[in-house]
Amino acid sequence: MDWLTLGQMLNTTLVFSTALIFAALGGIFSERSGVVNIGLEGLMMFGAFAAAVGGYYAQDAGYETMAPWIGVLCAMAVGVIGALIHAVASITFKADQTISGTVINFLAAGSTLYLVKLLFEGAGETPLIDGFSKYPIPVLSKIPVIGPGLFNNYPTTYLAIILVIVVYFLLFKTPFGLRLRAVGEHPSAADTLGVNVNRMRYVGVMLSGMLAGIGGATITLTTTGTFAHNTISGQGFIAIAAMIFGKWNPLGAFGAAVFFGFSQAIRNYVQLFGWSQSIPQEFIYMIPYVLTIIVLVSAVGRSSAPSALGQPYDPSKR
Amino acid sequence: MSAAPSVVELKQITKRFPGIVANDSISLTLEKGEIHALLGENGAGKSTLMNIVFGLYQPDEGSIEIGGKPVIIDSPNKAIELGIGMVHQHFKLVEPFTVTENIILGTEPKKGLKIDYKSAAEQVRKLSELYGLQVNPQAKIHDISVGMQQRVEIMKTLYRGADILIFDEPTAVLTPQEINELMAIMKRLVAEGKSIILITHKLKEIMSISDRVTIIRRGKVIDTVKTSETNPNELAEKMVGRDVTFKVDKQAPNIGKTVLKLDGVSSKNKEGIPVLNNLSFEVKAGEILGIAGVDGNGQSELIQAITGLRKIDSGSIAIEGKEVANLSPRKISEMNVSHIPEDRHKHGLVLDFTVSENMVLETYYKSPYNRNGFMDSEVIDKHAEELVRAFDVRTPSIHNTARSLSGGNQQKAIIAREIDKEPTLLIAAQPTRGLDVGAIEFVQKQLIAQRDQGKAVLLVSFELDEIMNVSDRIAVIYEGQIVGEVYPKDTNDQELGLMMAGSLKRGGKAGE
Amino acid sequence: MNKLKKIFATDSYIVPLVAIILGFLVGAAVMLIGGYDPIAAYGALFKRVFGSAYDFGEAIREMTPLMLTGLSVAFAFRSGMFNIGADGQVLIGMTAASVIGIKLAGLPTFLLVPLAVIGAGLFGGMWAGIAGYLKAKRGINEVITTIMLNWVALYLANYIVRTFLLIPGQNRSEDIPASMSLTFLNSIFDNARLHWGTVIALAAAVFFYIYLWKTKQGFEMRAVGLNSHAAEYAGMNVRRNVMKSMFIAGVFAGLAGAGEVLGVFHYQSVFAGSPGYGFDGIAVALLGLTHPFGVILAAILYGMLTYGSAGMSFNADVPPELIRIVIGSIIFFIAAQGIVRWVLKPFYFKRKKEKVL
């Protein structure tokens, strides 16, 4: 393997990581507020679908360059709507959060494909769209290896990395973040200080829908160009693992997402190694999933999870 | 009364919950600079009333006036706006946050988009100085003592400019010394012009600090009296509704051989911090050993170690001469050890099991309940019927879930189950917590009856009165160590308090 | 999760019934928005199921794996675990049955078939046991591990089929000589692919019920599921119970896999993606309120819906995915019971009117 390939591999790693970063950041908002969000997978599906459809119609209407961004906006909106279902069930009606999240996954799988067939005359996937093109950052992208690896990427990837910092700032430096975390750690403490627990949780869950939606959108807009039943296949769950591995911290989740992105990217490059010929392809496909389990075994588990995670807030049980 | 309007006036407050009238037409006034005690048993309606004042509940009838003006308090925010602050019994503190973060939560000072931590910490420091609270603004909550945590709670209200402070059972978790310090703080607060409502069921505190007392029983005001014109006996009678004796009747103990012996027991928690530290004591047949101490000094861990729920790193635990350290809970239970756990909801009962199922929670695998792997529900039900009758557990049927029982009856069910095992060693952790006077008497009598039958009883309690009244001998635990052993007749609250705070040791065995 | 159990333990059958009705209404609304005729669609759905002996038999065939995966999820649930991994357990069960059925084909049928079935159950159980072990010993959330294990199972099953069982040039295994088909019913059900798996599924439900509510081990397992702390205090071995319950849950799912390859297809495909048995199982378990007999009823409903959805798509041109929306909505309403109560109370008469719709 030469330096060129290494640069490409870095690049692919970031491409795969992007969706995971968005979704994991989304998961952090939801879970830091105390709401388990196993529905990230479904929310990504909503986003991927909305981006494909929105992008297609925008492109169709002649907004060539703006089309992918319109797709992203659609994904954000649909992600928020999907998350709202989760929020209503688990916050207002105190449904079990894991089950409510599962419902999101169900509804997403059913409704997106239903709509695809409805909109595109029974087709199994959306029409192919152009999506984003890579945007090399001037000067920086000329650096050998690192340049093509890190600084010649999709705008969504840059956005994801910027967002990591923004979310970190939001969570740990602003009143909003303090309140959100308080609500996830000790809701009744927040309540007695006049912080509206359920409202904060709604915001957390809806932000998670928005970000997971963008995450899903990046997959259709940078990788597949279309939405089909298998466009989102496990990325949402891997994002959850990244969030846990990153200890519900944006920086940690970023690191974990890049790690998982790398394990996906390695699939495409492993055949460049001579020894890989002797390994069946299925075992290479397994890598991200096995790695996730191994990572969870070695991570400290739930010890750093928000204390009130998974518990509906019931003011009468103060 | 002077012409100035009362700081707070509650007029005929009524609050109903399904099946119960928690507050029945309660009226109460708080004057400026006054400490007004609200006395009543668990479940009398004190907390409901104060939650109404703090805006957490809405009254069904009645009205509230603050400084002579009628107000509607529909949220804690509104209460805070009106200058009302509440120091909750169970602290409302976010453990991983700092003192400052806890205090400013909800009303954060800002600099641009960011929280202005610098000026916040400065403000916290100033308040701390003004009221002599000595709180470190940068400390994380889980690193500071319970007494300090309570001060943070007080600061939260002061930071929001509260003039009316409600203290809900503030002394439940404090040592006698910390209680004295709290009293001093409260006096300082009223001297600075604040007014205080003190919710408690402890007569001693009321007598020492309050100006007036309002007694409520079953949701109704029984009386409001000046503290200087009453005495503890009168208050107690009004609170309970009948004559109460403070002393528990018991004979001199008939002490037999050693049943439980701990020698140099040490254990670390997950973080590697020692929670039991070279701890030794013994309990003999026919005596009640009371473990006194402030919550969090290793009591739970001690019981876990004895009952097999926690591994110990060194030392020995022997029951009737047999080493049991690090055996499984099942093995230890089979050596005739009964355990009334501290947290009856979490550890004592499966709340969604029926009463009947809960009665065999530890013995279900034995004959006659278990026949060749199948449960014999007839035998199990018959057994439950007997226990329910013998221990007067009030339940519509043994097939109701444990969840549907009142707290007192849940505790009775646990005690029935544990005593039915005919233990040689009975471990009771906080057996009367949250119970009303009648249930407390019942539980304490059961413990004494067990001891009179020659059982060894280990009683862990944070209530000094209970320790003093029920125990035959007292061991004081501090930071995972027994720092002294005394007989109740040879000691007093002050001495025990000093030992509980770690500032006094009385080495050796009691009486030596 | 305890809270949910409490809700599910109440003897209220009205909530699931209303939830089902609401789910159908949501589906109808979605169809109306999409410009379809819901009455025609639902009509086509039921006509498909009850239209012929063959279709009825095939609907039963459709219900069978749902019963077993539903029981799998429900059983784990009763001891406090959320088994999202029934999918992988089915695949592992399938593969075990295929390997045994093909590689030991020399054995007499009365040995071969039971061996393949038992092998499927055991391997399915062990696969689930991995998640149980990780939960019990390392405290790792079983939701994530079972999901990951689903993917690993998919690729592992494909690897085994591709490497050891493949018909060259095709994407499937050789034919499996071991068969669970109920051939004597062929004439009645017009050669619908009925098999012994249905009988096994019903027996599994009975086993589930007796084991959990009548035996000593079941007593422990329920105690662990409802309050693991109290169970530990009472001297029960929580970890062992967690592993045992995951194992049994996996056995149920593994048996479903055996039924599919030995009773329905008689070969095993190389799967392009998750076959989705386990996710259906979650829906069935929740719909059946995690009670074994409820699960059977739920599987019957769910099986009818999914089997009938093909008819719906054929005759009314409605995409079959609509059924997933209906089912997702039903679970949503069951999980968020408050909504159902809210709907029931003030709009009681209105609901009656809508039912006619």
C-alpha cells in the first residue's frame, strides 16, 4: 500500500464517519436529556429518504447546485417530525423509551418505502441524484497524504466536524446545555428550579431527530445517490454504540464514530493487502459489528450514562 | 399580632388525591422573622401542603396570600418569583455538577452565549460568607459531605432571593453536631430578616428552635401553639392523637453465646476506595446491637458483606462459629439469617408479585413450596394466609400485588416473612423508615420480641432515638470503621454524635 | 422496563383491542392520503387470507415463525431483557438445521429430523446466550449486542452456506433431505407448505406458560425480570437467570429457523440482508403483551396481515409496506397507552362512528 492509498483510505473513513457523527451527536442530545433513543436508525432512514426525495424534486425543478442542500433541509424537517412521535410517546405518554424507539424504526421502514412506491410508481428505490461533490479546501488540500485525506471532502463532512465543536460548546458552556444535562441527571432538581423538564426533553429528542436526519441524508447525498430499503442498514445502531463508547461526550463520540467509519472503510481497501485473499469476504463484512461488541466489552459500560436515562419524569414521584 | 400583614397566609387549603384527602381545610400564617414548625407524622399531609406553597401542586380549594396579597402559585418558578424557597428533604442536587452549577441552574448569569461561571462563583462565595455557610463553589456535589450538600440547597434558595424558606425534614440525615450547626444557620437567617417554615416530626428540634408550632394530623390542623407555652408530651399527643410513651418497654437482656462475629473486615468499592475498613464487632444471642452512624459511612456495605451481597477483601465473618465471608446470599440465608433490607421497594419485595409470592421469595425452592421443580400454589397461599393473619398485614387478598399495599403493610409483610424463617440472626436495616408511629411501635416490638426469644438482632438505623431506645448495646460506625461501643445507659446524644462525626473514639468493647 | 411490565400485567384487554383498531385507522388514513381505497385494500387483504384452502394454509405457514420469534422476544422480556436479536438467532438456527440436515443425510429420518431441529434450537440458544453472557458478566446492554450479533449471524450464515452447502453457480444450498413438512395435510390445504413447526410453536407457548408460572425456575426468572435487586437479596442467582432466559429465548428463535428451512423452503439461501424475522417477533411480542397465549394470538393477526398484504398489493395496488405502518402504529398505541385512554375517554361515541368508516 502506498501513500496515495493511505490518503484515499483516510478520505473514505471520513465519508463513512460523517453520517455516524451526525447521528451520534443527535443521540447525545436525546440521551443527555434522559431519553433513550434507539430510534436513531429509523430517524436516519427518514432523513435518507427525505434527502433523496427532496433532492430529486429540487434537481428536477432546476436547482442543480442547491438541490443537495434542499435535500438536507428536508431531511432535518422529516427527522424532527419522526422524533416528535418518539417524544410524544415516551415523554408525554411515558411509554417505555426502548419500545417507543423501536416503533420509530418500524414506522420509518414502513412509511419510507410506502412513500417511495407511492411517489415513483411502484419503484423500489428513488431515482438517482447527483448529491454533493467533494470540495477541496484551498491550500490545505495540497498537503501530501493529509491533504487529499482530510481536506478534500464533502461539505457535510466539514459540517459534521464543526458541529462536534458546536455541540460541545452548547452542552458544556451554555445555560441550555447545563439545563439539558441537569434534566437527564436529576429531573426533579431541575424542575424545582423552574426548568421545564419535559420541554427540555422534547428539545433534546427533536434535535436528535434533526441530526440523525442529516446523518441519513449524508448517506444518500454522498454515497448511494438513491434511497432503497437497504440504504440505512445498521448505521443508526452503530451511532448509538459510538455515543456510548464516547461516553455521551461529543468529542468522545466523534472519536468513536471515526473509529467505526474506519472499520467500514477498511472493507474497501482490505483487498489491497495480499493476506486478505485468504479471508472470506463475510468475515471482513463482520468487522464493524464485531468491533462494536469488543469495544463495548472493553468500555466501562453504562457507568457514565446520564443517571435518569430511560426514566419518564413523573412530578408526583418527587 | 401586629398590624403588618403575615408573610404567608394559607386559607382553608384543601387537596385531594384519589382515595384520600391529603389536606383538609388547612389554615396557617407565617410572620416575618418567625420560625414556624409544622409538626405531623409521616403521611399527615405536611409535604403536600408545602408542595402547594411551592407551586408543585395546586390546591383544590382555598387560597394563599403572600404579604397580604392573594396569589396563585402555579409553578416553582412562580414560587421563586414570590420569594419562596424550599430546602428539600431528599436533596435536589445534580451529583456530577459543581456547587456553583447546582446553585445557578435555571437562572444562569450569562456573558454572551456562555454561562458566566466567574461571576457566578463570586456570587456564591459572597452568599456563603454572608450566612457563614463555608461552601466551596468549585467542589463537585459527590465530593462533599451531606451537611455541606444541605447548605448548597439553602444557597440555591438564597441565590434566588428567597425571603420565605421551607425546610422539609432537614435534620433526617445529619449528625447531632451538624444539626446544631443547621440550627445556628437558621437563626442567622431569621436574624437577617428571612422567615422559615420547618417541617419535622422531631419534637426536640421544635422545642429548641421554633417560635410557633402547627400540628397536623390526617390532613387537618389540630392546633397552633406558641412553643414557649407547650411541652414535648403535649405536642406528641396532639401529633399522634393519643398518649405516647417515648420509652420502649423491654426487659433486661438475657445474653447468650456469640452468634455473629466480624473480625477485621475490609472491602473496597468499584473505585477502589475502602468502604469497610478493618471493621470488627460481635452480636450475641438475646441482644440487640444497634449500629449508629450517619448515612453513607458503610452501613449498607456492612450489611451487604454479612448477607453475602458484597465481597470482602480481608477479614472474617463468622456466624455461630462458621466462616461465611464471601459465601453466596443463598448459603448465608440458609444459616438462619434473616434480613429486613433498608430499601423495601428495591430490595425487600418484588412489588409486582402478589403478597403470596413475596412471602416465599427466599424459600420458594424448598419443600413444601417446591415439589419436583413445580410450585405448589396451594401450600404457598396457605402459608401466606397464615402470615398475613399473624402479622396483621392489611391487604384485600393475598393475591393482590405488594405494590398495592401501604408502606407500613409492605414492611409488615417483609417482617412476617423474615421472622417466619425463625432466624438465629436477624438483621434489620432502617426498619422503621417512613412509617407512622403505630407501625414504628409494631416493628420495634417485633425486634424486641425476637431478642427475647434468644435471637441475635443487628439493628442499623440513622435515627438516634431508635438506636438509644431499642438497642442493648451500640456500636458507632464512621467511615467504614467501628469507632466505639457503648451501652445506651452510659451515653447520650452528644457523645454519640461526636463519635458519628469521627471526632471522638471510644475504643474497645462497651463497658470495658 | 418495569413500568411497562406493570402496564402489560394489568388485565386490560381493551387497550390492545383499541390499539389494533387505531392502527387500522392510521393505515386507512395513510391510504386515503395516498389516494387508495382503504376498504377495498383491507377487503383484499382478508380475502387473500381466507380465499382458498391453499392461502389459508400458507397464512398459517406465515404465522409459524412469528409465533416462535414472538415467544422468544416475550420470554426474554419477562426476565427483564429486550431481545432484538431473534433475527440472528433464527439465522443461526436455520444454518444449524441445514448443516445437520445435509451433512448427516445418511441417518434415518426419525433420527435426522429431530437431530436437526434440536441442533437448530441449541445453536439459536447459544447464539442468544452470547448476549446473555455479556449482559450478565460484563453488564453490556443486550439491545446493542443483539443487534450487532444479528449482522454477525447474517454473514456467518452466508459464509457457511456459501462455503460448505452451496450448489455451484447458485445462491442457495443443496436441497435438504430432512423434512418437517406435514405432507398428510397436503390434500386438505391444497399443497400449502404446512409443517411441524406450527405444532412446535404451540407447544412452545404452553411450555412458556408452565415454565414461567408453575415452576421453581420460572418463579426465579419472573422475580429477576420484575426486580433483579430483590431477587438478588432473596438469594437468587441473577446472572445465571439472565443467561438462562436468553438461552431459552434463543432456542425458540432457533426452532423458528428450523421450521423455515426444513418445513418451508427445504434449502437455505444466501441472504442479501436481514430476513427480518426477529423484528416481526418484537412486534408480535409487544402486541401479545408478552404473554405466551397473547403472543400466539398476535402472531395469528400479524401473520394474516403480512400474508394478506400481498393480496392487498395485487388487488388494490397498495404497497405492502403499508402493513408495517399499521403494525408500527398498533405497537405505538400499546406502548403509549395514555394515548388510547385519552382517545377512549372524551371521544367514545366518535370512535364508534369512525369504526364504521
